[in-house]
Amino acid sequence: MCGIVGYTGSEQAKDILIGGLKRLEYRGYDSAGVALEQAGGDGIDVFRRVGKVSGLESELAHLDHTSTCGIGHTRWATHGRPSVANAHPHSSCDGRISIVHNGIIENFAELREELEARGHHFASDTDTEVFAHLIEEAYESGNGKPGTHDLLAAVREACTHVIGAYGLAAICADEPGVIAVARKDSPIIIGKGETGSYVASDVIAVIDATRDVVVLEDGQFARLTPEGISYTDADGNAIEPAVTHIDWDIDMAEKGGYPDFMLKEIFEQPRVVRDTLVGRLSGAGELDIDELGLTYEELDLIDRVYVIACGTSFHAGLIAKNLIESWARIPCEVEAASEFRYRNPIITPTTLVVAVSQSGETADTLAAIRDARIKGAKVFGITNVVGSPVARESDGVIYTKANKEIAVASTKSFIGQVVSLTLLALLLAQVKGKLNTRQVKLLFRELGDTAEQIQWILDTQQEAIHEAALACKDAHSALFVGRGMGAAISNEGALKLKEISYLHAEAYAAGEMKHGPIALIDPGFPVIAVTTKSPVYDKVVSNLKECEARGAKIIVVATEGDEDIKQIADHVICIPEVRDAFTPITATVPLQLLAREVALMRGCDVDQPRNLAKSVTVE
């Protein structure tokens, strides 16, 4: 979640860096810092603070610093606790090289030991600082090699020693106005504006300056100067990467009148449904996916599907499993990408691996699809980011059209993923001949209707959700239950609640409660159930009666007009009547709103993860 921004040009760098870092605050962080070149190449000034970027901004406001080149960073602690010493940027022993870095260096302990043996002094507990010393050695002379005295060449050399992920930007006092950049498995974008050159980990940091950016790929490097930008591969050969035009407006990354980004993004979900579906059905009733990348003949041969994903995307995969097996009659397994890559799954040329990732950058998911491709599988991507690694490394792709998501809890991206996976399930069923054209057109139209149904929930259920949240506010734990599609939705509801309110929550298939979890239920214990009209409705009601008997506080998401459920439920949140297959799209929305409401009642920031800096004394 760390953020990078860098600038070299004709304007004051400190103001541009602070502005960029403030745009990146949504990612969550515990400290921030900048490194600014001194005039005339005399050295580099580094300023770091624990806590908010505003604290760093106040410090720099009183500083008469006219530097036109610098780099900045917001850090989320991985190696080393939040402290000034561990905050970025980090510097070489002589202080003439400074770097910022996103990612994790897996072999940093061995590298640090080797560097210390060669006389390097470390000032932090971070893995990142290894990079500063490796670059210093390569730039000067060390480790038995002559120095390059070329910052970009030194960065390339340093990267050859590192195992892990990095998005890296470096400056050197001996090369005024130059920023060297490297990328492997950690996002980096580069752009040229009217007054200079920019680097960032997210386009939001530089969108005011330029709309045309290069998304650096793994193993690519860049040299930024006020005059322009040059790119090389790992061997130092010049390359010309593609330029991407950013067509979304900065207002899309602002709150737009909502009290927080999370609520804004929840309210954007009807648009996400419409945008993801637009143009996807031809007049003849056939699904039309321009980015398909696979022929119908290849799809028809598919006899096994794996959905691989992490977190929220994994829950979208659980929904996809139900749809693919129900409609296309193909066996489907859902696996955490972090586990899939470390085992030996059964993969053949007729296996389809569906990789789901909001950012298209998730490291475990990327590693899993690369392994699947080596084993001969077809790979299909579901992602929100055009041109992302998941999109580039897949045979086909569906973009979720969710646009930028700021809040830490994924809401509109989840809905976009579910809609996209529903399209994929329909496509497989159509190609396999399990659904005819009339059926596909009917289901597609009902899928599109969920946009209006979500809007109805947003317009009518706020009061019911507020009352339900009061029942959870002071709880120590909560249980989410459902059956069939409801069980999959429950997993997402539990994740949202604990992710932003820090209230422990678990999800179970309702029929499993009697096999252990029911022992946790005391009077007042919140049980949140998905009890929409479905073939398993009576089963869920029966399970809830067991909870009622133990005094649980029962909150249900139910179908509008269901009067019977009110006999056992303390709080009822309604959704419109909808086909069971599309329940995940509508029933998830109340659970998102419930989690947000509980978080606000508990004094939590719904846009950012818990900030470790709150409990840290500034050094």
C-alpha cells in the first residue's frame, strides 16, 4: 500500500511531491518523507515524519528550498516498526544517493549481512535500505567491480542482486535533475508534463500534470530528466514502451459530495453494472466480448475451470463457481492464489484458469497464472485496470469498468467482478450449448436489471441498515450465515465488517452452525443472515430458529414482501425479488452499507486501514 511520487523539472519539487503524496493517502500509511536535491549538486536533503503527510507539509512549508528535483514516499510498515528511521527515503552511506521503494526484498537479510561485511552502515530496520547501498556500490566501486558513475546503470546492476518485488525511484547528488526508475511486480507509471517529468506508483498522484503515461513493465527501467524520459530493458538496450491515455477525470477520485469514499463508491455500483454490460450482447443474442482472445472452439473444449484470486476477489470466485457449474455444467474450483501457486493442481490444455484481480497487479495471482500457462492452461483475466499485468498475461480478459477505487474496502470492484464472472459463465454455457439464445438474452436482461435494484436498495434501506448497525456496534464478534449463494455472500459480508470496523466476524454455511459455531452464540450475539427467497430459504430459516433459541440478535437480508421472516428477525433489510443467480449482486450491497455504518459508529476511518502511526511516538 506504499506510495511513490517523483518530479524533475522547472518547478519547486517540494510542492509537487507533497501534492502527490496527499493524493496517495487513501492507500494507508504510517509515515511519509521526501528527498530533495540541493542546488548545484551539493547534496540531498531528506525530510521524514511519522504520521500524516500534513505534518511533513508543515515542516517543509517553513523551509526555503528551491530544489526542482526530488522523490517522495508514504510507507506502510513491513520490515521495521513505524519510525522516522524506518521511513523512506533511505540513503547511501555517503548520503549522495537516496531512494524510495515499494515491494518486499525477499533476500534482504542475506544482502544486508554481505553489505555490512563490506563496510556499509545501516540506519534502519527496513529491507528497502539494502537497495540504497547496492546502488552506491555499483555507482562508485565496490564488491570487486569498477563503478559505473551512471545512476541508471547502477540501479540496473543493483536489481540483479535482489529477489522480490520492487517499484523503485532513485536520485544522486552527482547527477542533478536525474531520477532513475525500476520496476518488478510493483506498479510504476511515468509521464511527461509541461514543466517536467513525473514518476508515481499510481496515476492519481500525477493526473493534474499529464494524462499520457507509460505503465512500466517488469524488467524495464527509465531515466527521467527535466527535458525528457528514456527507457531501457534489463540489458540497457533502448526501448519505446506504449503510452496509455488516461481518460477518467480527477473528480472521479474525489468524494463528490459524499462524506467518505466508501459511500461514494457504493453509490457508484449501479453505474458499474451498466458500464460492465454495455455492448456485451449482440442483436443476434450472442455475447460479444471484444477482448475474448479465445475462439469459441477453444472454449468448447474446456472441461475444468479454476478461479484463482485473493480476498474479496476470492469471494467473487465462489459465486462464479455456482454459476459456471449450474449453467455451463463444467467442474469449477476456487482457490486462493497464494495456495494455488505452491501446489501441483491438475492442469491440462483443456483447463481454463480464471484470474480475478481488481488491480491486475496482485503478486500471488500473477505468479499463479504464470505457472498455469507453463502447464498449458488457457488463462482468462477479470480485472479493473486496462493494460495491467493480469490483462497482458491472459489469453482473454473482461474489464470490470469500475474505474478508480479509493476506499480500502473493495465494494464497486467486487460488484464489477461478479457481473464480469456472470458474463463468463453465460458465455461458457452458450458455447457449450447448455443455454440457448433466448435463455441468454433473458438472463442478460435480468442481469442488467440489477443496476436499478441496487439503486432501490440505496434509496430505501438506509434507515433499516442504521438500526441493524446499532445491534452490532458494541459486539465483540459477529456471525454471517447463508446457504447456496447466500453462503458465498456471507463470506464477503464478514470480510467487509472486520476489514473496516475491526470487529471480529466469521462466515459459515448456515447448515454448519450446529457443528461448532453455535456454541459461541450468547444472548445479544449478532447473527447476520442472507435469507432471500431461494430453493434453500426454509433451510436457512430453520437454522436461524436455532440462533433465536439461544437469544441471538438476528439481522436478515430478505426479499421485499417477506412477512414471515419478521417473526424471528430483530432487523430486516430488504432487497427486490431477483433470480437466485443474481442475488450476490444485490444482497451484497446491504452488507457493505452495514459494515460501513458499524465502522462509523465504532469511530473507524472507512477509507483507510488502521493507521499504526496513531500509537507511535514521533522521534
